[in-house]
Amino acid sequence: MYADSTSLPSARPTIPVSLPIAASILWLGALIASATPWLNQLDPVALLQAFWTFDASQYASVMAHFSWAPRVSIAVLIGCGLGLAGAVTQQILGNPLASPTTLGVEAGGQFGVTVATLFAPGLLAFSPDLAAIGGGLLAIGLVIALTWRLGFSPVTVVLAGLVITFFLGAMNMAFLLLKGEWLGNLFIWGAGSLVQNNWGPFMDLWPRVLVPALLMLVLMRPLQLLQLGQASASSLGARVGLVRMLALVLVVLMSTTVVSRVGVVAFIGLAAPVLARLLGARTLGSRLLWSTLMGGGLLLLADTLAHWASTWGDGSLVPTGTTTALIGGPVILLALQGFRNTHHMPGQESSPASFLPRRRSPTLIGGIIVTLLLITTVISMSWSPGLDGWHWTAVSQWHEAWVWRGPRMLAAMLAGVALGLAGTLIQRMTGNPMGSPEMLGISGGAALLMVLIVLSGLEVGRLGQLGAATLGAAASLGLLILLARKHRFAGNQLLLGGLALYVFMEAGLRLVMASGGTVASQLLNWMYGSTWLVSESEALGLLAFITVICGLLCLAVRPLTLLPLGDTSASSLGLPVARARLLLLLVAAVLTASATVVIGPLSFVGLIAPHLARVLGQQTVGRQLIVAALAGGLLLSVADYLSRIVVFPGQLPAGLLAALVGGIYFLWGLSRHGRA
Amino acid sequence: MSAFFKVSGLGVRIGDAAILRNIHLEFREGEVTALLGHNGSGKSTLLKILARQMSPSCGDVSVLGTSFHHTGAREFARTVGYLPQHPPGTDGLTVQELVALGRYPWRGPLGRYNDEDHRLIDQAITDTGLDRFRHRSVDTLSGGERQRAWIAMLLAQQTRCLLLDEPISALDVKHQVETLRLVHRLAEQRELTVVVVLHDVDLAARFCDRLVALKTGELVADGRPREIMDAAMLESIYGVSMGVMERAPGQWVSYVH
């Protein structure tokens, strides 16, 4: 009765051969690479025996037993554990890019340990796990609290997780900058170092990884139901919320325990499942199995690379966290090419908006913000603490104070304006409310080049920095465009590509941090936006530049209104879609780069300002652009003022302050309307 | 026939908007009922409440005489199966694997699948005519085949009731008719209670035993197709003036003036 044609009956699908082959190549390669330096001194059998015994008369054998063997074991153990945790996380959220890293769990664990180190060192001596687990639970608890009403919609969960990662990262940095002398060793620990000098840590760790792993396997069948989406899974009798919660708690336990022992080993939990999936692991069972194996192999390889780099370099330590991030970035890029249907992620149905956007008069709102800006300017110029208390500088004396207070305030304000504009542009173009220079990795790209310059030891002026940042921003945008062309710049692909770029930047940053020294603190200051470095001519140059761009943007209002209607509608209305997108992305890149040089890559302003404009009732493009620009300017000029006075006579980076305030605002907004 | 679902005094509010108001309704066992109504009339909401996907603001629903509050998740899933309006992408699952998930309510997280389960899975695949596609990935099937794969999963669930939310809205005429014919046949063979949300009044009248119509959240019509397929009645449901012809016994054609 069914006349459906075409396909032939096919045999039961099996696992493609490439999967076991790739896994064994990975393992063999990693093992050989790891063992090679030792084979000069020990024969293979003796090296193998190093795992359980040693020959006290032979130095190499003792070294192998107490240093090499535990390091290999712990790398494999952690890799396997994180691979499994990653695969489970992806299944829980039905999202090929979820992982303990992207959910904020690892950042939470690190945050917990940092706080404990500072305020309750006794707790660490008692059990380092507790602090880390507490931090991880805090992070995931925040994510859950924020997304509870949305039934854990996968996209929102991952985005909330990312914001929390950034936010906790910024908190960590704030502690580092304020109390750097106490936390110096956290630099290295935070970057994930697997160096071992006995079997103690491994013996400690293995039951803590094995138990959650077994419990995860018990949850396998309910987890499989989640693949059918919330409605179907619950109509099959699975308690979707409970299953997700249990599995998430297990993931948190596993990954934060690892964090508390060896620091953040980022992206193994993301890369391993992605690789397994790309190589053809299809069913949940096979995905879990092969992710676990891939995770072990990957981390062993990454750790060996880190070890080699440390040995061959100038002796400075290269933490494993750096090399895992270097491996993780390309894997995400690969994944982007592989997953064609990420926009069909389960649970991402379009539902009617839960709140009706209000509209308010733009003159009123604009007027209020301009007034606030003026007030901020006056206060910032006049009212400041001195060594002998607060005093007021009269307008007639402003020219004397200008050199100290003026350029940095102007630059901060302009950076805010630029980020507000860039954020609005990007959100409109991608039709993605989470799109922003920070989230798309454009700031990250700019920062990456700056990090490289610092690493290479080159002295370039401010102009050189601006050039480099623009180059970096344009390069990362170019890469994004190449990646996203296939998907015609669809929203989620862009976001995920940005994530990959962020990973690269992170890797560079970790490397610098681990090397320590003055370079590290200089870079930290810049990364978190030290406006005090800005000179008068630079500020004025920025002013002229932003004015020109604003003029250009007037021409772009109508295309921006059309683009969110979708490619088909926009092009059938006569808009050259691809070219318009390209041009607008370029403008966004230039704006971002100019702001990044001043305020660093992590300020959140590009994300918040457009939102703020919407919340304030500006729904059309033109109005949103204007109000977002003003709001961005206001945010950063206030942040600049506060950064000057909060820890007077010390200075906080304004960008860091903006990131902290912005992060809080953003999380609040997310929980408020849910749809972010 | 006894009541399968009993809905009394049901109301749903989202914010200030009342989606459903004071619905009293019984769905009898072994009957195929179509829910009709214009967009936003609350028919999908009513179905979601029957499927326990949503909880009502007021009123109560009971299944087989037991209130919803007193039924466990898997127990409920063994009684009532629900097919959402847009089943999600299945991410590489084959037809057989998808259908096998329908046995979850019976076996739970750890129970082994026995021969009976495998027989039921095969039976469901055969009943929906998907034998040839058994090992194909669900994502690569056409719309009609995919819909049948999901229905097969509901069959393997061995429930006494199917709730289908616009199962034919994305299909062409041929697949629409085939899907409804399949549902009708299965309902007869297995004495299933079926509640289905439909937009096409003619197909509903053709394949269902009973038509229930909602309008802005209130019950406006309830009866045999013969009683509903009437120009004045349809006009009151849809708010446009309509006419009806009975071409042959049990086959109506409605049209808009």
C-alpha cells in the first residue's frame, strides 16, 4: 500500500572501520611519542615494567616509575574521564558543542579553588575537591537557575554556560590582579599541568573518576530518550528534568575533581566526543565508548606535546592546558564543517515570544542617556579622591586635569560606542541575540595577535597595536566568513566559530601566564582594559574615526532591517545579501578592533549595550543603533571612572569592571526574559 | 463505552490570556476523535494537557478514572502515547533504534529487552510499512516516512491511546490520506483511543468517529461527523461562511463561499 520508491533495503549499519583505526593510530602515536625519550635509557620491557615496579640501582628506572608512568596514567585517566563526561553532556543537552568546559563547570571549579586559596586555605588542606566541586556546582547551579523556566533549552544552556565561564574567568583575573602575590602559583596550576613525582595523585584520583563514570553508564537508557526531544521523552515516561539533573551532577563531580587535582584541562571533553562522532560513532553506546577512548588518547598526546615543548623550549613550563586548547580549537572548526544541521538542534523550536516588546520614544531615552553621559563626564572630570580625601575640581581648572582624566575617559566612552554599534550590527546580521564581538571571537582574534606580539618581544607603538588588532579582528572575521559561507552566515555557526577562535586566544594567554614575569602582568592589564595607557592624540584619533564610521552606518539602516527576515526574503526584496553581509561584517570588525585596543577583548559591552537598547524599548534598527552606542559609551565611561576610584590610589582595569558588572546584568536579563 | 479521558472544569491561562476556558469533555475508549478549530483556538494546548506535557491552571483530568496527579511517569507512558507537532531531528538514529525507544516505558532504565519486546518492535515496523527502511537513518527519510517511523515508535509503546498533534500538516495529499488511513486501521485493529488535532475538516470527517471543535478556548461543537458537517455549524467554528456537500454516505466536501 505504500508506494514510496527509491531506496533499497540496506543492512544493519555498523561502525565504520575508520573509527577503530583512527583511535588506535591516536593511541599508538601518543604512546610512542611519550615513550621515545625514555627508550634511549631503558629497554621497552623495562619501561613497561615501570608502571608497577622499578630497579633501585638504575636512575632512569626510578625516574620512569615515579615520573613518567604516573604522568601517562593520569593523562589517560583524566582524558578518558573527560571524554566520557563530554559525551554525556552532549547527550544531555542534545548539543554537539556542549562540554564541561562550555558549561562553565571547569571555570567554576577553578574559581572555587581560587576563592578557597584566598579566604579559606584550611579547606584546601582538608580536601581540595570540596572547593572545586562547590565552585563547579555554583557554576552549573547558576546555569540551571537561569535556564530553569526554559526547560533547559540546549542553546540557552550553552550560551548561559559560556557567559558564566567568561564571568568567572573575569572574577579570577580580578583576584589575580588584586592579590597576585598570593596566587602566583595558581597561574600554572590554573593552566593544567600534569607533572607528577609519585603515584599518590593517581591513586587518589582513580576511584573519584571511576565511580561517576559507572553511574553515568547506569543512566544510559534514559539519556538515550533525551535524543527524542523533551516532549517525546517525557511522553515515554522519562523524567526529563530529573535525568538531566542527575547526569549533570555526575558530570560536575567528575570534571571538578579533575580540576581540583590538575587544573583546567580544557576542551578534551569537547574534542573527544566531536572526534568520535565525526569518525562515525552513531549510537549513544558507541559514542560513549569511543569518546572515552579518544579522550584518553588525545590527552596523552597533548600532554606529550606539552612535555616536549617544555623540554625543547627555553626551559619554561608549557602547561598541558595550553596544548589541549591548541588541539581543541581545530577540532571545533572541524566539527563546524561536519555538522550541517546544528540549526535543527532538538528543543530549539521557535516558540512565541513570552513578552511583548514595548516601544518607547527614542528622544526621551536618548535624552536621558545623554544627560547621564554628561553627568558622568562632569563627575569624572571633577570629583575624585586625592591623597588627602575627596575634592572637587572646578570647570575653570579642567584644562589642568584633562591630561590625567580626559583622554582615558574619552577613549573609554568611544570604545563603548564602538562596541555598542558593533554588537548591534552583529546581532542584527546574525539574527542571534547572543551575537556580539566578544562572543564571536572577533575581540579574541584581535587579542590573539596582541598576545603574539607580546610573546615575540617586539616593541610596537600604539599605532602598531591598533594595526595588529585590526588585522587580528579582520582575520578572525575572515575565518568566520569562510567557515560560515557554507551555512550562509547562519547564526549558530557563527557563534560556534567564534568559540573556536576564543579557544586559540585562551591557549596563547595560558602560555604567557605560565611563563610568568612582567610580560604576564602587562598583558593581563591590557587584556582587561587599562584605559590609563591612552594618550590624548590617540583618544582624539579614535574620536574622528568613530565619527566617520557612524556616518557610514546611516547608510546601512535599511539593509539591516531586511537581513533578519532571512536570505530568501531579503534577496527577493532586492538586497545583495552576501555582499551586504560582507561589508557590514567588515565595519563590525574595524569597530571591534578599535575598541579592543583600548578596553581589551572581554568587556561584554558589545553584548549588553544592544540588549539594553531593546529593553529600553528601541526595537527598530536605527533607534537601537543610536541607543546602544550611547548606552555602551555610558557603561564604559562609568566603568572607567569607577576603576580610577575604587581601589585608589591603585587602579583596576576598566574593562574588567565592565565585564563584572556586565556579566551580572546579562545573567539577570537572561533569567528575566528567558529568551535572552 | 467507558470514558478514557475525563476532563472537567479545565482552564489554562498564560499570563493574562486565557487559552482554554471551562472545558468539560469525555473521550471514550476505542474512539477516534478529531480536535478542530482555527489557529489559536486552544486545540494543541488541550492535547498537550491530555499528554501531560502541560499542567492546567484549574480543573482536573483523569485517565481511566485515575486523576493525573496520581499517575507515575512511566505508568502514564504505558497508557498514553503522544506525538508532538514537530518531532525533532533524531541525530542519526535508525528506524529500528527509534522504534525500540518506544519500549522504554515498559523496561525502564536497566531492564533487558526480551523476545516479546523485539517482536513488538518488528510488528510496529511492519504495521507502518517501514520494513524496507528498518536500517535507514530517520533523518534521511521523506516527511511521510519519518512521520510513520514516529507513529511506529508510539505503537511499540503499546499504549491504549494515541495523541497526535497535526500529524499530517507537512505532508502531501497522498501521504496525508495514507497516514490517516493507517491511524484509522490501527485504531480499529488494536481498539485504540485516538485524539488527533487536524486542520482539514473533510479528512477529519472522513476518518474520525467524532469531531470536537474549539473556538477561542471554548468548546463550540461536539458530535458525530454527520452532526458537525453542516454549513451553519462550520461557519460558527471557523467564522467564515461555508457550504457542505455530501457526495456519498460518509464523504463530505466543505467549501468556502
